[in-house]
Amino acid sequence: MTDNKESPKRPSSADGANVGWAAVGYLISGIGVWGFLGWIVDRWLDVPKHFGMMIGMLVGMAGAIYLVVKKLGA
């Protein structure tokens, strides 16, 4: 008698590409959203030289890296 055990699923190259595109999406959206919020704070507080936008982009980048490591990391 033979056991009908399923062979382990081999990951395809599309799985890795999906993870890569998800990471890029997190990074772009995090920087974009938080940069926009920083720009709004700049306009509201009349801060010179886009200081709020730079801080927002840095916060967005840090948050996006955290999400990539937390959700997509091994």
C-alpha cells in the first residue's frame, strides 16, 4: 500500500517576487504618507526649509522598515 503523502510545496520564483514588491510598497507608501503629513505640518506651523516633511519622511521610512522586518522577515 502506498501512502498518499503530499510532497512539500516548492516555492516558486513568483513567491519571492511578491515579497519583494510588498517590501517596496511598504517603503514607498510609508515615506509618501508620512512625508505628506510632515508637509501639512510645515504649512500649518510655517516651518522653514521643509523641516517637518523631512522628519515625516524619516519616520515613515523607519516605520516601513519595521513593518518589512516584522511582517515579511523570517
